[in-house]
Amino acid sequence: MLKNKIKFSFYVLGISVLNSLLFHLPFFKFVLNNIDYHTFVGGFMVFSLFLMAVVANFFAFYMLLFRSGIVGRILMCIIFLINAVALYFINTYGVIIDESMIGNVLNTNYAESSSFFSFKLLGYLIFLGFIPGYFILTIQVVKESVKKCLLLLAGSLLFILVFVFANSSNWLWIDKNSKTLGGLVMPWSYTVNTALFYIHKNQTNRKEILLPKATMGNNDKAVVILVIGESARQENFSLYGYGKNTNPLLSKIDNVHTFRANSCATYTTAGVKCILQHQDSNDFYEILPNYLYRNNVDVVWRTTNWGEPPVHVRDYQTRDKLMRECNGEDCGYDEILVSGLKERISASRKNKVLIVLHTSTSHGPTYNKKYPKKFEVFSPVCNSVELSKCSRQELINAYDNTIVYTDYILSQVIGELKELKGYRSSMIYVSDHGESLGEKNLYMHGLPVSLAPKQQYEIPFIVWSSGGPAIKNDQLVSQSYVFHSVLRFLGVKSPVYDEKMSIFK
């Protein structure tokens, strides 16, 4: 324990400066790369932003610590630990901690989050979290009066106002880049965006907006298997012209059609929501499986993933449930979703059937663990969660093997449908979003669409059918086409059906 006491205001100021120095390098790197800091105006702006970060944190930290004692110090230590984790992901994967990224974090389960552990992350926690936390807890301070507290807080607010006025000419630039700047400043990136996430979630989930009642246009027996991919990017499918043969099986199957498509978002929750709703909207409309189930269609949802909107169907099967009925070494992978599909469809007492398979095949960072070893056709592969440590070839090889495995799963689905008797059947495969593999030093996904490279939103949209409505020759489609295409193929008539958004004529 340090013997010399320091004034409380200097203690808080030291924490604020330390926070700015330790955790804002990506913030200032972005600023320096996007303005001319050699000019007086540019240099003044960089200096002002640093002072603003210190003063804003001083204001918040002072209020947090003034009367809270040890509890406040513990909270401050937690903030530094979270800052360290956030900085690790920013530096390692090139993410921005905005509201969509918070949604990713809050919808991540233990199995996925544990795959990100590395010794580099442990180093961040120790040197940027625990060591500063020790001093935060042990430094002795001289308490200050309430009057001085109010004066310091008022002075901080005055400085913030002066900052706003002095940088009035730069507000257009700041506003234009506000999402990126806000996602790189600690701890406001995750505290403010977490609050916004829950506010918006409560607004959208207040009540599902039910769609108008649907009717059956015919009594023909029809089945659609909708396969929702995970982190599959279009440019790594040989069906779309990729140089490596990542689709050796689908390329040999007749009646396989590909469409170029863009995702609505670059993270799972929004991407899946967009796939299942009749239009891209911030409102929470009734999703496809719920709508069809409510209108007397037999609906089955099988998943090895998470992050979908609330699914209200009786036959909802998770990985754990499917594992109980599966035997073999490959049950731990996504092909478990295909197990017993033909038998389940044949046992249905209804003429219209929708099966949704929500996969997790290409989710990083451990791409090499997403497929059985026999599908490792491209090597060597990346074996590290720190993707930047792998060579580009190793990383792409590991990812391409997940596409090869996806190709196998889709061919299995088509094989099951071909063996059905008396049904006209279709398979629709569309990914929730794409993936970055080191382009521009970005990894995985989650950037806002306005900032994301095309690899994070250009996705595969693959269709096979055994008969029924002919397939259109549209060049570019969206995820929202899924809703209308499924209705058209099954022969479901609905007031919300849009012929222009169906891939079937």
C-alpha cells in the first residue's frame, strides 16, 4: 500500500489520463488517418479530442468515485478490465464496439465466447486491467469537500461547452464519423451502446406485429428446407466463380441456381431477422416460421446456432436435443441438422412443410474446428484464435474448408429431398452475413454496413427445386426474398406476398 496520500481530484485525473493513454490508441489512429493533422486546425482538433476524452472521463469518474468508496473503486477496476477486453478485440479483429457489436456480444453463448481465449487476451487483462486495478484499489487519497466537488464538475462541464464551440467547424466531420468514433472511445463505446441496445430491443419486442391471415392456394404436398448459413461469404463459393473448388458436390447437381445477394446487416441477430421477415424493417413483424405455423403449416426449426428472433413453433430442436438421437463421431458438427430429415417430413400429417436449419459452420475464429477432419481438403490451416498471427493462406484454407463442409451438408439436404415420394420440394440456402478474412486488417464481421467491406455483406443465395414454380433469372436479390419465395413455392396466399420479391415465377 502506498503511504503518501494524494488529493482526490488528482487521483481521479490520473485515472482519466491513464484511461485515455491505455485505451484510446485505435481512436486516435483513426483520427490521424482521416484528417490533415499537419495543419493548425487539424492539430488543434486532435489535441482537443484528447483533452475532451480526459475531461469527459474525469467528470464521470469523479461522480462515480466521490461518495462510493470501495464499491466505486471496484467498479472502476471492472471498467478497466472490460476496456482491456474491448481493446483486445478492436486490435485483434478490427471491430468497432457499436450497438450492433454489443448485440453480438450479448447473443454469444459460452461455447463461442470460450473459443476467443488466447494468451494475448490474458496479457491484455493482466497489463491493462489487473495491474492498473491494483493501483486504483490501493492508492490512498485525501477526501475533498462537496463544494470543491461541485466546482470541479462545473468546470468540467464548462470545458466541454468550450470544446463544442471551439470545434464548431469540425462538427460536420465528427458527425459523419460519429459511429466509428463512438465505437472506439472507452468506456462509452460499450456502456452507451449497451443501454441503446436494450432500449431498442424493448421497443421492438414489445409486441410481435401479426401479419394478415393466409390461405392455402392448393392441396399439393410441398416442402421447403430453408438453410440459414453462418458467416458464409459469397466470394469463397466456387459456384460464384471462386478459383478453388469449394463446391465439388453442388456443382454436379442439376437444378442448382445461384443468386447474388446482400445481407441487411453484418451480424447474426439482424441478418436472421431480415431473412425471416417479409420486409427489411426496424419493426418486429411476425417471422416466417411463426406465420406459417399459425396458418396450419407443419414447421420444424433445428439449430446449432443462436441469435434468431423468438420462434413460436412446437417442433423446436436445439443441438442438445438432436444429440440425444444421434450416434457417430460427426454428431458434434452441423450435419446433425440433417439427421432423420426425410423420416420427419414423411411422418408429417400436413401437406405443407417448412424445415429451417440454422447452421453455425463458418463462424470464427476457430474455423478449423467447424468441420470433421476428413473435410480438411485445403492445408495448412490456421489453428490460432489470433487470426492475424496466421498466414493469409492458412486462414483462407481453414475458412474454405468450412465452405466445403457446407457444400456437403447442402448436398445431403438435396439428397434427402430427392428421396421423398409425392412431394415437390425445394432447398433455399442463404447466409446471415459475410466474413472478413484479413482484408484491410479486418477479421470476422460486425462492422456497420456503411463501413463494412463487401466481404461482410455479399452473401450466397443458393436454390434447388425438384419441380413446381419455375425459378426467375434475377441477378441481385435480398434476404427478404426468402419470405415471399417460400410462400410462393408452398402455395400459400397472403396479403403481404410480393411477387417481385419471389425467386419463383
